[in-house]
Amino acid sequence: MFRPPLSWFACLALLGAPQAGAQAVSEPSAKPAAGSTPAAKLGSDIQARTLKNGLTVIVWPDHDIPNVALANWFRVGSRNERPGITGLSHFFEHMMFNGAKKYGPGEFDRVMEANGGSNNAFTSEDVTVYLDWFPASALPLILDLEQDRLQSLSFDPKVIESERGVVYSERRSGVDNDNNGALQEQLQATAFVAHPYQIPVIGWPSDIESWRMEDLQRYFKTYYAPNNATLVLAGDLDPARVFEQVEATLGTIPSQPAPEPVRTKEPEQQGERRIVVKKLAQSPLLQVAYHGLAANDPDMETLELLGLILTHGDSSRLHRKLVDEARVAIRVRSTTAGGFDPSLVWFSVDLTPGGDLAKTEALLNAELARVVKDGVTDAELRKARNVALSTFWRKLETNSGRARELGNAATFRGDWKALLDAPARYEQVTRDGVKALAARIFNPDHRTVGWLVPTTAPAAPASKEAAR
């Protein structure tokens, strides 16, 4: 595990987080000189290079343990899909592990695990990311594995049909048979009327059933190009040597024409939208979504802290109001993550069995309106800032966390150095800024409300014996 020069508690102190007994303040501290912060010092050895084929490579060396984490970020997600091919981004997350020219079906996992490694991947509306963890000595082999599947991925019809079935099974378990997932899918498709963020990452059922071979091949060639990716490696590495090895493997893959940009902008919502989903369930569900921010918005840190104030922990505003005081809910959550374009600010409430959806929604709306009217307290802002900073430092304690966070900054903010500025950005958030952003976001005309209303199971048909 990475051991920073200072514990993250000490880093919080250096970054201006109030100490026990200190007087609370709402104004930001003076911005530290560039390169003088603990984060900047921690990342002083990071090196980056863009290869001739357009692949961006970022290396964060740390020699505490002889391990490496690799994250390959492709700028492709459901945002890049269209009717007829929805779900393809997630489908390729599966296909990338199913064999290529040199390493056949099952060989990617087998070879990696035989050399002490493991892997995973995930897909979102904006990106598909492939993650490898392995001993530093295995880097040449891992790069060979990655080159093979990027340059020569197999499109075996039998494998495609097998994985089509796996994806459809995931849809059934994660959406069709999951009440929160079903409501979320319908709410997102309602909140966006123009932007492709309305498309579910898993894809629509009829599209999953009808992808064609030419759809797959065209999509892969367009988006799985080196000039559409950012490769991040963190761990026991010599950056110069890494650049040589990547150039000799992934650097040989030809670039492709840049993908067509997503030009659609979601028009301003001009009134509340509402949906009702009726499903077999034990308890009602409430979800509320407001149009939010893109990941690189200057107010993104303010939105993160506002979300923490509202739903992080038992002392958060909405937990106290809905769970502890009114006892109308058993859980309240929120999501404030942004993507390439303005996304949604979600609130999800799990009601008690037989709970009153109208009453719960009214309580939620009243609490958000109170933040708009009165703002937040010094203590609330201090707690949220400390939570955000501690989370930041914890993520950077591991090679895996570093690779993911560097890739996130490089991909969504356009510069990996933005990661090292994050603590300063949290420090610049003020109570006035939180109040102003709450007024901007929690506009009732920009709200989409979803209710999941439980239904009872249909009565079992009477048997022939019982009917006699």
C-alpha cells in the first residue's frame, strides 16, 4: 500500500480543514502556490506522453510494492449509441475478454491469472474502462495481451451469440427484475428528450436481440482506436521504459479517423415531468432527478459537497428528515457524478412498506427548498469538505485508485493535472456558492419525478381438481 509523506489527516490540516475546537469559517483559504500542495508533491513523478498513433500514456511511478495497476480508458459509452445499436458499448466490455488472434477464447484471463494478475472492466454513459492488476515483472506480457485484443479481436459468430445471451441475462437481473433499476431506466429516458444520455447503458431489449455483425465491426473500428483512448499505469515502473514498451506494442496499432462528436445538447426543461411504474414490490420507491452539471464544470466540487450534506451518513439532512424524524423511508441516496455533458442529480428513496409516496415526495421537496432559501451551515460544509478530502486521499493510497483517478481527470477534465488540484478546489467552496448552486439546480421546472407503485401478485389459477 502507498504510504504518503504525510497521513491524510495531516494533509487535511495542511489543506486548511478546520481542527477540533477551531472556529468554523465559510470563506476559502488562500490558494497554495502551484506545486507546493501535498497532492502536487505526491504526483511530482507523473509523466505523460502521446504516441504517434494518438494513444495518450500516463505513468505514475511508485516503488513501495512490486505491483502495477493499468487502466485503459476508451471514450465510448451509451452516449455514443443510437436507436438500433443501443447496448453495444457494454457488449464490447464482454467481447474484449473472448479471444483474439494470438490469445484465443479464455486465454486472456488464463494467461493473466497464471502470471499473478487479475482484471475487470466497466461501462458508463461516457466511457468503457479496462482494468488490470499484476506484478511489475509481467508488464511486457500484459501489454502483449492488450495489443492482441485491440488489434485482432475475434468476431466469432458463436461467441457473439453467447455473449448476446449473457448481456440479455444481465438486463433481466439488473433492470427487468430489479425495481430500482427499472424505475431508474424509465426516469432517465424521461428526463432527457434529445440527448443520448436517455439511452440505458445495458441497451434496449429489441436492440440487444438484433445487433448485426456489421454493426459490431464498425463500432469497434471507430471507438477502439488508440487515438480514442488514454492508458494509465501506476506502480513499480520506470516511465522511460514503459513508454518504450507501450510504443513497441500498442503504439503499432494504426489510428482511425476521430469518432463523430456528440453535438446534441439537451434543451432546457420547461416544466416538471412525472412517471409512474407499477410492479410487483414490497415497498414503494421514489426517485427524483434534476438536470445537473458536466464533469468539468467549475461548480462540480460545490455540487459534490452539496450532495454529501444532503445524503452522506446518518447526520445528513435527508436521512434525518425522512428516516429519523418522519420515518417514511428506510434509505435515502443521491448521485452527483457528471460526464462529458450535463448529467442528472439523482435522489433515490426506499420507502417503508405501505409508505405514502406523496408525503415522502413533499418532505424531500421541502428540504431541498429549505437549502435553496437558507443555505447550509458552517458545520455542514466543514463536514462535507472533510469527507471529500479524506475520500480523495484514500483513493490515492493504492495503485488501482491512482490509475482510476488519473484516468478520470485526464478523460473528463482534459488534463491529468486536474487531479492534483482537487483538494484546492474543495477548499474554495463557500456557503454562498453552495446556496447559489442549490438555487440553480433544484428548480422545480427542471425536475423529473418517478414513483414505483407496488402491485400485488396475480391470483394463481385454480387447478382443475379445485374447480370440480
